[in-house]
Amino acid sequence: MSRDELEGIVTTCLKQAEMTITDAASQEISRISKGLPHYSHLLGLHSSLLAVKDGYRNVTGEYVKNSLNIAIENAYQSVQNAYFRATESSQRNAKYKHVLLACALAETNDQGFFSPSDVREPLSRIFKKPTRIENFNRHLKAFCEADSGPVLKVITIRGRPQYRFVNTLMQSYTVIVGLAEGLITESDLQATKDPKEQGRLF
């Protein structure tokens, strides 16, 4: 779904409950949702419940931020388990969480595929320094193996690998975890382009 459609879902649901949401909060939910209404409903629900708990009927960005951990806890168990398997490592500096997050932020084609070069820019933003493909190529391969999920599917086009999330719910879940754990900020999310919106910034 487009971002406008996702924002419309949240606005309409809140209107029925005689509540409102700020433009910034609505846009943040649609950015995180990555085209999936499931996460728009999930974040809209829990951010509005937090607002009501505080005695307010207007959802702001702060309530969206505070709803992230609740959304993580209420995500499908299969998604939680797959994320854990993909990112868990005995090595403290393995950076699987960071690379998977960069994959979730990478620009994709119409079929949802992205190349290693598409991962490089968001990963450089996450690490706050330039990153080379050879530094994370092994992570991409690991994400395609059974031991790590797999969470990514790979195909080869003209000798070049193209990757896509096996479960589209994992993409948004990874972004939510990244925001909740401080691996990225709202500014990092805004710097990512959405190809479905013809270059509209997130």
C-alpha cells in the first residue's frame, strides 16, 4: 500500500474513536510500516492506547516512539524467532543486527529486490562512516542460509546477486527494533527513499 493509504487507515480508525493524530506521527507510522497495513494498525493501536492512558485524545510522535517496544512484543512469534536466529551471534562485533537493518532500509526494485550496493548507503549511515561491500557480504550470504532463518532470498541476474526478504513482515519488524534500540533515528529513516512513491522521501 502507498504511504497515503497507510496514513488514511490510521486517521480513519482514530476518527472513529474520536481521536486525532499529528501529521508527523502519522508519517512516522507509514514510514515504519513499509507498505504493510499490519504494522500501521499495530502502531496506531498501541500509540493511541498510550495517549488515552495519559488522558489525551491526540497521538503525537512521542506516543509512536513509546509504542515501539509494545509492537515488538506483539509481533508474530514466527517473525520474532526468525529475527533472533538471523541476528544472534557469539561474536560481540558480528553486526548482524546492523546489516539486517540496512537491508530493511535499502532501496528496492518493483519486485522488492535489492543489491549489495543498495545496502551500503544505509549501513554507512548506521555506522556513521563509509562502509564497503566486502565488509558485509558474508552477512548477506548468512541471511540466506537455513542456520540464520533464512530471512533473505537471493537470485542471480547477469552474474550479480539480488536479495529480497522472505517474509515482508520481517522488514518492518527490523526497522521497529532498530528504532527501539537506538540503532537508527527518525532522521535516518527519513533519509531513505521509497521507490513506490516515485522518490518521495520517507
